[in-house]
Amino acid sequence: MKVLLDTHTFLWALSDPDRLSARARETIASSERFWSVASIWETLIKVHSGKLPMPLPAGSYLTARMSANGMSVLPIRLEHVLRVQELPMHHRDPFDRVLIAQCMQEGWPIVTSDSVFKKYPIRVIW
């Protein structure tokens, strides 16, 4: 099964896996895992603004951790961005809205602890 990991899910898996639910850990271990370019972008913004400590350069660190953990990158395609316009404004975070649109477009579940994702027609695993 292909799954998209929310930004925090992958970061927690790296730094504090006990924060993940048992179901999330099991899904991550048994699935083909993807991390969106939107999550990479969001993470780099938070690192640059000082909100998220991370080894520098953060981009190299993230790509190395993704590779070491067998993660694939989900690019942001035009159809993903166009799908955002169909979403009700339950979630206001633009990065999360892209992740939701990607899950809708690809038909994949997302692994996230964010309960707002459940308001959209996607499968949420936690």
C-alpha cells in the first residue's frame, strides 16, 4: 500500500518515534512511504525561521534521512494544486491543504495525528 506521511509524522519517526501511534508505526513499516515536496518545503521554512531545530544543511539532512528510510518523494503536480480549489476551508494551513489534495488525487491514505484531516474524503491512519 502507498501512503503519504504528514510533515510531523516523518519528523517524529526520525526524532521521537514513541510519539507515533502503534498503528502509524505499523503502517509506516509495512507500506510504500511517500513524503510530499510540500512537507519538505514546510520543514525548510520552519528550520530557516528558527522554529524547528535540525542539523544543517537541513535539505541535505532530510534527503539523506528519506533515502536511509526508504522514502520516496511525491512531487506537487498541477492536478494536485488544482484539486485544492475543491476543498472546503476546514484546514487553513496551505501545506496541509496540498497534502489533502494529493491524497484525494492519488487515492492514498495519509498517516497523521491531525484530526482535521478526517473532515475531508480521505483515509486517515493514526
